[in-house]
Amino acid sequence: MVGTTIWFGNYVMEAFRQAFNESGIRLKDKEIKAIRGRSKRDAIAGILQVHSGSKALSMIETVYGTFQKLLIDSVSEQGVEPVPGTDDVFGWLRDRKVKIALNTGFDRHIISMLLDRVDWSGIVDAVVCGNDVERGRPAPDLILKAMEQTGCTNPSRVLAVGDTRFDLLAAKNAGVLGIAVLSGAGNDEQLKACPHYAIIPSVADLHKVLS
């Protein structure tokens, strides 16, 4: 969702970096980039396991709570906006009776705040968040939950669009077609290395693939 349909600047990565800094852990850029597309709680747990070993379990909630607070503060101060062309594509899909579901590794209260700012109420049919499912990407749970909420039982009629390799791997694991966009975290080389139906510049070009 973030990087695919919502432009979020560098808020997420900076909040991630600072949350670990406040716990005395200095992350390398490659460690931060590697978590893009994953459930943030899972990513924090994995990094803490590497850096803190036996202390990791006791630190997860503290680091995650700090991360969420920093992110909320950034959004409140600087705002967010749709990726250019997203509103037009949503309108194009709705004109054709195509259901629209958003899924994300963030928790519900953060996503509710983002959606309030882009005003997609009445446009999006379902929103599935990281705390709605047992497993985050690359597991298929987010996509399968979105299918359940939109009444879709045929994976061959589902497209999952995302900007990271974890998005594409989740699409493969759900048995749906994965489309990558270059407007977010992943570059062309990274995304081409994953199973995909198409790679497009941004979600604004989605109608060209579907046409």
C-alpha cells in the first residue's frame, strides 16, 4: 500500500532507524532496506534477534511502540498523499465493477489515520492490515483475507500490486498474479528476480496492463 498507492516520503525508514537508535542499535542502510514490504513487527523481531540475541523478545514491543509513535508524529506533521494517478485508476476500476482491496504490513490504527488523509472512504472495498492476519508477507495471508472480505473465491481473477519483492512473493504464494510498480521501494533488478506478471512505472499505469 505505502509506496504503491500512498506516497509516504521516507517516513517509514527514518522512523525505523530512529526507533532502533533509541534502543542503542545502529542499523546499516542495507538492513533497513531489506525489511521493506514485510510486517514491521516481524521485521523488528528479526533484527533484534540478530543484534540482541536472548534479549530480543523483551525488546520487541518497546521498539515497535517507538516506531509507531515516530511514524504517527511524522504523518501528523507532514501529511501523506496518493501516488499520482491512483485516484484515476481507482475510478477506472470502479467503473468496471472491479473490487479494490488494500493490504499492508502496518497496524489498523496507523492505516486508519492514512486513509482519513487521502479520503478513500466509499472507494475501497476492503482494507487488510498486519494485525488482521497471523502471518505477514511473504505469506499469502493478507491477500487471502482481502479475497475473503471482497467475496472473491477464484485466484485467477485476482491481481496483487506492490512495490517490493515481498509483495510479489506473497502474490505467488496466494496463487494470484503479481504486478510490481517502480514508484516505491523496489528497483527493476530486484523485482525482475521475483515471479511477476508485469512490472510497470506506477499504479497509474495499471489500466494499460488490464486493457
